[in-house]
Amino acid sequence: MENSETLLQKIEARRLELGLSQTEVSQRAFGKSDNSAISNMKRGSSPNFDRASQLCAALGLELYVGPPRESGPVEQLLLEGTDFAPVHRLDVCLSAGPGAENGDHAVVETMAFRRDWLAKMNIAPSAAVLVRVAGDSMQPGLHDGDMALVDTAQKTIRSGQIYAVTDIDARTLVKRVDTLGGEGLLLRSDNPEFAPIIRLGDEANNVTIHGRVVWSGHVWG
């Protein structure tokens, strides 16, 4: 593990690269506006491993402890040092409909996105994944077969935004998510033909938020 001074330098450099405030980083990492982790590091304190890992994950960095590892996939090596970042498309289907069952999330292919565009969108390349949309419940915005870019660092719900979620029946969906005053969640479609899904209490706690949909690409048949 990096010493605290080196780790702080890397965290601060990444934070500035993404244009995030300490408060925004804390919100991403811990789900609340708590600046103490970074502030304490600036005063010379070493964070515990869990909090350091959360900070790094929120910024798209990896905190690794262990023996040296082999280089990454060929796609990453080819793009290293260029203006483009590799983003993996996973073998995952986000259902814009009744729901889709997904097994292991294998990498299908790797696509390149401009690093400056990702930075402008406050998306860490390592937190970005591409998935396919299936169904028509999110039309006219998302169509069957579209590609959706999900920022897995954005798991804190902002009401009205579109998220990739796994519902209580283990089906993966793409829906707009609203909080119901701390009592539950409302999962709703853009297509009015589809009824909203309400999850209250323990059911809401068992809904998994995988990340926010930040971009989509339409595939013309």
C-alpha cells in the first residue's frame, strides 16, 4: 500500500483532474458530505484501509496490496498514454421491460472513449462500463439494442435520474429512480404503458443500485 503522503498526492491529482471538490468526492465515496478523510490526510494522518479504498474507488483509482501483477489486457496497453481510455462492454442486459436475468459479467469487447470527455462528465474510466438495453419501457430515450454507459461510482440516488438496478427478484433493470421520503424507492419507466414499481422498507433496502446511466448510443439496424 502507498504511504499516506504518496497516496494523498495521487488522490488530490485525480480529484483535480476530474474537477471534483472534497465534498463531492466524500459524497461519492461515503454517501455523505464528510471531508474528514482527505482533510486528515493533509494533516498527516493515515486513513484506514477501508476508507482509503472507498476514496480511491470513488475517483476511479485502485488501491492494491499484494505481489506485483502482470500487465492488463492488450486493449489497455495499446491505449496507454493516448487521449483515449478503454471502457469494457459487459455481457449484461439492462431490461427496459419486465426484467432480465444476468449471470457472470464477462467482458464482450472494449471500446475507446476520449479521456477529456470522460473528465468533463466527471467519470473515472475505471468506473465506466457499457451494457446493452433490451426492451421498450424507457422509450423514447432508450431503445431496444441501445448501448448505455454506466458510471458505477454514482450509486447515491439523485431522484429522477436513470440507474442500472437489480430488483428484489434478482432481475436487472434500467429505470428512473425516485426516493420516497426515506421510506422506499420508486422505479419508473419513461414509457407510460409500463406501471411504476414501488419498493418500501426492507424491499427497498434489497434493491441494488449499480450506477447511473450517463450516456447512450443508438444502434441503427
